[in-house]
Amino acid sequence: MNLVIIDYGAGNIQSIKFAFKRLGIEAELSNDIGAIKKADKVIFPGVGEASSAMKKLDKSGLKDLIPNLKQPVLGICLGMQLMCNSSEEGKTKGLGIFDVDVIKFDSGVKVPQIGWNKIKKLKSPLFNNLKEDYVYLVHSFYAALAAETSAISTYGVNYSAALHKNNFYGTQFHPEKSGEYGAEILMNFLKL
């Protein structure tokens, strides 16, 4: 299987690469448009601040490529957020794949949310044969609930822990840091 992790300078790429290696898949890191287009599956990671990450995507030509990919694409953390319409972080216009906006947790909760939280109401092939369980999250912004929500978590408010539309999947949580349960989610992605 040809799995490409998009390398655009805003990702926690090594931990994702190791997670797939444990599953027997050697992922390729690339920002080459041709290599990404040819991949069987694509991972769109992200860590950091939304507006600077979007600038990197724009500069590299990936901003126009990602929404037009036809193979399964998995956005992780900031990657998922950038696939939404917009983010309050840096007043960023997103890729518009998921019809939802990303907003900041209000002052009633400690920000960022760091640690394990339960996901529920699972409805996507990513969660085939999986029950509701705990996943690892680190984030200050969240995607609101939407028609494309495929898992919900709660931190002061219910929010989209995962999104799914056509060949596009997103997780706010880090499957690569969510133990065996996260490994099962990545395996389900590989089986798509």
C-alpha cells in the first residue's frame, strides 16, 4: 500500500509514521503534489496554529490539491480543523471540505484540553467493530457539531471528535497516541 503523510511543516509526523510502522505499513513523507495524487491513502496531519499552517499549504500548492483528492484522506487534529470552513484561530479560512466552523473553547474550561476523553455516537467506517472508548486529545479549538459529525466528545460542550464526508475523514483526537484503540482506527482507515 502506498500511504503518504503530507509533510508541510506543521505536523507531528514521526509519531504518525511510527504508528503505521507498528501496523506493518511504511508511510512516505512528502509534499510533492504528484506523489500525493498517486497515493492509495493520504494522511493530513497538523500541530500548531491554524493561520500559519494554512499559509504553508497555500505556499506549497497543497491548498488547492487536498480538497480535490479522490482517495481516502484522514485529517488529524489541526489537519481536520483546516478541512473545515474556517477557524477562529487567526481568523483562518479553511479548505471547506467539512461544512462546519472551528471555534475556541469558552473560558469556562481549562484550555487547551489535554488528555483522554471518551468519544461516543460513532458513525463512520473508521469506527467499524469499535465501541465508544477513550482517545487522546490536545486542542484549544473545536469543530462544532454538524451533519458530517461522525463521533462526539464533551468538554464543557459537545463537539465533533471526528468528521466524515465522502472520501474525507477527520479526527480531532490523535489516533497515533490513543493506544490500541487508536491503532484499530488507523487499521480501519487502511482497510477503506
